[in-house]
Amino acid sequence: MTDKQTVDPEVLIALAENERKTLIERTPQWLLVLLFGAAVVTVWHLAVTYSGISQLVLPGPYQVLQDLIFTLNNLFTGGYVAHATWITLVEVVFGFLLASAIGLTLGMIIGATTFGRKAIMPYVVAINTMPKVAFAPLFVAWFGFGIESKIMMAAFISFFPVTINTAAGLAATDSNMSMLFKSLEANRWQTLIKLQMPYATPYIFAGLKLAAVWSVIGVVVGEYMGGGEGLGELVRVAASQLRVGRVFAQILLLSLMGLSVFGFVTLLERYFVRWRR
């Protein structure tokens, strides 16, 4: 006789749940991303091929790929695309840093003080509701046609999520911990630095990741409206020459830049938010 083997009920439950999953739920995410991208490119190719749309209006995927290869080759061989990319990257980084500094400062004031919540917050919200593109000519008039106006435009567009998320994070501090700090007679500064800021860190990084993407948008708006030597100017020139494939290629390059800044902030988040794991 052989002993009957018993099966862990948790294993049976896990197997049953796996059987109930749909095909999409069982498919790896990377494969879904590739399949969806392939489907989009296929529909794009068919639309361009059979709809009669002019290549001057909407180039096909192959034309865009050719322009992308040309753009990347120019980038890696030190051509004008490399120079434009460097200019835009400098503007994005400094705009993001300025937005982060402004957003963190305002967020701490709003989240930690009654005066900030009542007096400053309404102005911050009002500024965010304004059409920011309309400010691009003003920044050019105030700061000139150099990189300064683009940096200010990037900061102006991207400071808001940092401000709001910082304030929300400070307000989300555990009330029991706040009472504990009060019982220990910690002053406001000690409570802010040692309690509220650690609790607000995930919120802050959520705002910083948004700001990282928005800063690229701000720089491109500034370059598009105020000229310059960056990628936004290359996009404007290519569009004026009806080189739509080149426009798509340069937009993809800007997207890669935004993803790179976003990824860097994500790495910083993993380092600073380890305490929550």
C-alpha cells in the first residue's frame, strides 16, 4: 500500500484562479505591448496604402522608419540633430530642476501651514487653469530667445503636479504618528522633516514623474513659439517644409528623451522609497 499524497488547498485555489484567467491576463505584458504595436503599425500601413492619403499628409511606417534612421544616424555622428538634442536636453533638465524646486517649496508651504492652504493655494490653482501656451511669447519677451525662456516655460508648465502632490503627501501623514510627535514636544520643523516628508515621499515622486514629462512639453512649446536651436525648432522647420516623416522621427526622439528623464526619476524613487517595502 502507498500513502495517499495530500495537496495543499492553497495550491488548488491558485490553479483554479489561473484557469479562470482570460487569455489576455495569462499573456506576458511585453508580448501584449509588441502585439498591440504591430497591430497599430499594420492598420497605419493599410490606411496609408488603400485610402489614397498623400505621403505629404501622412507618410507610411516605412517612410517614418527611414527618417528615423536618418535622424538617429545624424544624432550619433555628431550632426545638427546631436546639437539640437543637447540644447533641448539642457533646457529640459534645468526646467525640470527649477519646477521641482518651486513645486517642493510651494507644496511644503501649502501642506504644512494654514496660511499656505488658505492664501497661496487658490493662486496656484488659478495659474494652473490658465492657457500656458499663451505665455510663451511673454517668456520670450521677458527672457529673450535663448535657452532661458525655454527653461522658464518648462518650469511654468511642470511645477503644478509637484506642488499639489507634495501638499497632498504632507496632508496624508498618519494622525497617530502626528500625535506621537506632539507628545514628544517636537517642533514644527522636526515634524516636517522627520515625519511628514518621509510620508510624502511617494506623493512627491509621483509629481516629479509628471513634471519630468511635462518639462519636455514645455521646452518644445517654448522652442516652437520662440525659436532656438533645439528639437522643437527642427520640428517646426520640418513641418513648414512638409517633411512629415522627419517630424514623426523627431517627435519620437523627443519621446525617448521624456522617457529617459522619467526613467531616471523612477530609479531615484526606488532608492528613496525603499522604506515603504
